[in-house]
Amino acid sequence: MKAPKSVQNRVDKLRKAIEKYRDLQHSKDETPISQEALDSLKSELASIETSYPSLIVPTSPTQTIAGKVLPELNKVHHTVRQWSFNDAFNEEEIRSFDARVRRILKQSGINNAEPTYDLELKIDGLKIVLTYKKGELVTASTRGDGKVGEDVTHNIRTISSVPKTLLHEIDCIVEGEVYLTRSGFIKLNEERLKEGLPVFANPRNAAAGSIRQLDSDIAAKRPLAVFIYDLVQSSESLPNTQTGELEFLSKLGFPVNPEHIHADTLEEVFSFWEKWQGSIRDQVDYQIDGIVLKVEQQDYQELLGYTGKAPRFAIAYKFPPEQVQTILEDITLQVGRTGKLTPVAHLRPVAVAGTIVSRATLHNEDFIHEKDVRIGDTVILQKAGDIIPEIVQVIPELRPQQAKRWSFPKRSELCGGTGDIERVAGESAHRCIESGSFDQQLRILAHFAGKSAFDIDGMGRESIRALMENNLVSTPPDFFELTKDEILTLEGFEEKKAENLLLGINSSRNVSLHRMLIGLSIPHIGYETAYLLATRFKTLATLKKASLKNLSNIEGI
């Protein structure tokens, strides 16, 4: 199937952007965008190429390994070709990987193959290749482009966890990951701040920058460590399983990450991934961004082989990204309960931090101008935990010609009266000159009935909308005058549901003063201020009599 011109244009821009950011990351140890955002760009490119195979070219980032050799460092031609892993981001992609492994094994003549997996943590650092002759470290090099790397032996020798002499005289080539400890990264940046030097963006950059130096004194002063995870060539016979290989490496004296397990089923894979994508990963002193699945059986690995870029017997199962890229399709306004208007980005739906997101706050007009956000832009979206999704930055290399600038309108139907909008003097906020629109009142009533205020059980936004549309509620006191017969007139409300809603209303008639103050939607009266006022004045009658001096004497106001 021939790709539409718009798709071809998108692919061309994606490739240029990915190459630019990969080059900055691997050649200069700079990260203008996060690794998660870069992964998101590569994932989109791979998805398009899968849909339109005719677009695949040998030089595409999906077909090549990132990394260039710095001219300042000597070149090392790898005896064993170096690879990078393909990525998976969900269970479906892991199941597809497993099905592909079984299919290739069957095509290779192994019927009813039952591959199992060794699961290892994916350390976020710099790949290193170590060569030993008769048990002595001879050469240490970076991965480079997979064929040629950089000689960094002088720096690797400064890392105490790298054995200079093995416990057994053996010729071998091993692969591993150099990383900067979390605790060391914090101390390193603190020291750089004191010295007036720029801080490192992340431990991975700091590790790479330390290793790819001419001066070994720099590496010697950094809290670097290493984990070895592959024995790729040996003068002795290799173990017949991946787990056995890790045990053999450990016996030779190599530091091997102890957090690896054997998995017989995909359910065990998902369980291990689930465990480590949670808070437990913050308890280890190194950064991880996923787990790696490797087919356990070495004879299966040999049959599966490699693509031009990655092994077919292994895959990286990444954790849910907290930053992704997507396309901003439109910008609209949203009115708050105080009449403040907030621009909202409508996005092409995308998974971030484990949830599907299609909208994000743009804060205010100044934020939009500062970030130069335009409709049609490819943007980086961020969401951590329960924080509202927000746009972090625009990727200008992917901006289409038809991208539109946006500015605040003069009027909106979200406002009352004539719908006029004004910018608040001395602030970046805009608000309705006249309040009272349906949407604003809906927010006021939903806030009043919400958990932080009156907490009316069963009184959700859609129930309030239905009550308003049927002219049964327009102000907060109206909630307490509702009758069962009135509620039964609403679509979807039967006898039991109406009784439960009335029960919820009656249960909320008595609330503490601070929760009542929260529910009234008074500008600048949030939870903390409401609590301070209630604690100081005790009753509403006393608060109504408070002077400006009484209020300003309260610490925190």
C-alpha cells in the first residue's frame, strides 16, 4: 500500500528529528528532550513503517544503532557485532514477541517449542564492551555504531567494580552497563552547583560524559559502577542457558545484577515487570527504565539470530513513560467556578504514566506564547502520578506548515451576559467580566457537592447537569430542597437511586465550618485558608464580623 503524501512528510520529519536528538545524546551527551519522549518518537516511526513497509529504508533510525565515535578517542573495531534492543511498551507487544519467537523456532524445525525467559533489569547507563586475554583486562570500548566503538580503557580501569584480573585465566569478551549511582548523582550535581558548573540532566548523561573523556582523572572522581550481563565470546564452552551464563560471569569475578529471575510463563514476566515498575525501583541505587526478556535456552538464541539492529531472542519491556509526544489538535477554553478561563489542549489520545490522555492544561496565554505552542504542533506531554497532564515543550522540527497560532478570544459563550473576557490586571489570568454561565455554575455546584466540601454521596457532575437542565437546581441551597418526586423525573433515576441520592443529601446537612467555606467557591479560599479561618473564628457568625486586621493577623494569610 502506497503511503499518502502527508504520512511520507511525517516520516521524513520524524527521521530528521530522531537523528538530531540521537546524535546529541550519543555524541555530545546532551538531552534536549527526555529519553521517554525520544522513545515515543521512535515508536511512532516504527508504527508508521509497519503500516507502510514501502517506507522502510536501511538508514531509518528503526534499522540502525545510535552512536558515533568521537574523533578525540581511538577507534576500536568490534570483534563481535554490537546490537541494541527493540522496545515493547505493553502486554500485547510482549505477547506478539513471544508468538514471533515460537513461530521462528517452528520454522527452524523445532515443533512445539516452549521457550522460557531470563528476566533482567534494564539499567539506564552506557553500554560497555570488555575484552580479556588470559584473565587480564585488555580493552574497554563503547558500543558506538555497533561495528566501531571508542577506546575508553583508561577510564574503565578507574572503576573499582570492573575486575582488572579475573578469577580464572580465560579469553573472553563481555558486555555490560556503566552507570552512575543515584546517590552519587545527587552529590555530583551539588558539587557542580557549588563550583558554578552546569548540572547534569540525568545519571545516564553523567556516566557517558565521564567515560568518554580523555582525562581519566575525571572518571576516577565520579561514583561510577558497572553490571555485566552478557558473555558474548569465550575460550571455554558457554553455559547452555542465560541464567547459567550470568552465574558463570559471577564466578569469574564480574559484578552481576542480583535482581534477575527465570520465567516459565508470560504471566511471570508481567508480574516481574509490575513489581519493578512500582515504587520498589526507587529503592535501588541505580536508574532502571524497564526489564529485558532474553530467551533462556542458548540453542534457541542461536536459531533466532538477529535483525540488522537487534537480537530476535530478546526485547526491552519499558515502563510506562511519564513523558510522551503527541499532536495538539485544538485549543479551547474551560471556565472555572470563580470565572477564571483556562486554555485546554485537545490532543491525539496517547498513553502516558499508565492512562490514556486526550486533554491537557495550557495554564494561560503567557504559557502558550512562551512555549510557542501552535495548533497542529507535535508536543511533549508530561504526567506524573495524579498530576494534571501538561505540555512540557514543542518539537519544532515536526511543526507542519499549516500550524496555527492561538490567542485569547475577546468573548466566550462560557461567560454570562455579553460573554466578554478580560485579563486580570497584574496577572496572567483571564476571566469572564460577567459570571453566571451554565458551565461555570455547573462547576460551582459540582465543587460544592464534592468530597472536599459537602461530600454529597451520589451527586456527581452528570447528576448535577441533569438537575440544572431540568431547572431543579441553580444554586447550592437548591440541593437541600429537592424531593423524591422531582428526582424521579430525571432520566436514569429509579426509586432506589432517587432514595439513595436523597439519603446522601440529608447526610451532608451538617458539615464542619472549614468544609462549608471550601464549598462556597470564594476566590482564594482553598483548603488551607478555609482551615485557618475556621480554626481562628470557630463559627460563621464570628467570621462575618472579622475585620481586615483580624484576618491579616492570622499566620498563613
